[in-house]
Amino acid sequence: MKPQYLLSSFSIFLLFLHCTNTFAQSPAAAPAQAPAVVASPPAATPTQAAAPHGITNVTKILEKAGHFTIFIRLLRSTQEENHLFSALNDSSTGLTIFAPTDSAFSELKSGTLNTLSDGDKSELVKFHVVPTFLSTSQFRTVSNPLGTWAGTGSRLPLNVTSYPNSVNITTGLTNTSLSGTVYTDNQLAIYKIEKVLLPKDIFASNAPAPAPVAPAPEKPTKAVPAVTVESPAASVDVSSALIVTHNLVVGSVGLLASAMFSL
């Protein structure tokens, strides 16, 4: 048993030496790499996050509100949609828009918009835009007439009058009131109106002439008998005849008196 025990111990010793030599010759294991960390972009600031959608889109607001189809069509066909987009991005004073509803346009004479030139359509849209933000309370202190994108002057008057429960708008051809607030964000105010604001510059010259007033019927007059006017010659002849007649009568009377005295 003892020789076998020694042999087993010797075998274990040789195995130990072999393993030690193997581990000594093998290269040291590379340290474990830390998991790769993908750097995430910095969190967007409120301004950056709002940049793609931060500029107010007027037509999108009107589409969402509904009942402004014709006004939206005019904004797009006249390219004023892009003008509004740029103005809201650059302006520090904001904008106020009076938006006519579809029913407001339906009150116009049939074919009115089709008779306007592209320039007149653009002016019509601009006449509904005030180049400053106006809250409903600020209408009490504004100076008339209001300037619009279409301009100012006697041909483009736009006057507002504020009352406790309403705001009235007049152009000389249109008289209407604000019927609601579509949108406001302290930079843009959109108000709903039920009539199209017609500037005199376009529509005063196109207004139909007033119908002529029929003359009042004359009262019948009584017939007056005609007066015969004698000519001067006739008057002279009549006078001469009277004189002759008078002389004859006087002469006859004289002769008669002489005859009586002679008797």
C-alpha cells in the first residue's frame, strides 16, 4: 500500500507542476472591457424643442376651427399664408386677424370674388390683418382708423368701437361685430366676423349706381280759356272807330238842337 500511495502522491505532484508551468507561460488575460456607452444627445431646451413647430400656422388654426374654407383658400391663392408665416416669425409686435366665416362670404353678391384681380384679392386679405397684437380689452384704447396690411387712408378706413359686451367694426361699406375669438397666444389674435370687410379702395367704385328717383306726378291743372291778344294795329283801328262814332253822335245832337231852336 505504501508504494502505491507514494506513486499516487508523485503523480499528483507532477500534475501540479505541469499546471503551474502552463499557467506561467500563458499570457495574462486582458482585463474585461466595460460595456460601450452611447452618448445621448443633450436634452433639447424648450426653445429648441419648439423650433420645428414653434411658428404659429394660421391656416392650420383656421382649418381646425372650421367654417373658414373660403378665407383659407384666399390666403393660399394670394400667397398671404407665407407672408403671415414670415411675419409671425420675425415680428415683435404680433398680428391681429379678422377672419370672415364662409357664411360671411356667402352674403356677397354671386361671383364677387371671381371678378376681382389677383391684386385686389391680395388687398382684400391684407385689409383683414392688423400688424399688431390686439386683445379684446385693447380695442378700447386704439386710435382710429386702424392701419392694416393693405394700408391706411380715406380709401382704406377701418374703425373699431368697443362696447361693454361687443366690438363693432366699420369700413364705410361694412358694419359688423366680433362674434368670437378663434385663437390668441399674446402674439397672434384671430377673431371671427360674420361679414367680409370691404375696403372702399376696391368696392366703392364697383358699387352699383343708385337707381334714379322717379319724378313726382304733377297735379292736374284746370284749363284756362285762351286769351285773344289783339295786335297793336287792331287796337288803333278800334280806337279810331270809336272816335268817329263819337263825333257823329255829337254832330247829330248839335243839328237836332239847332232845328229845335229855329222852331
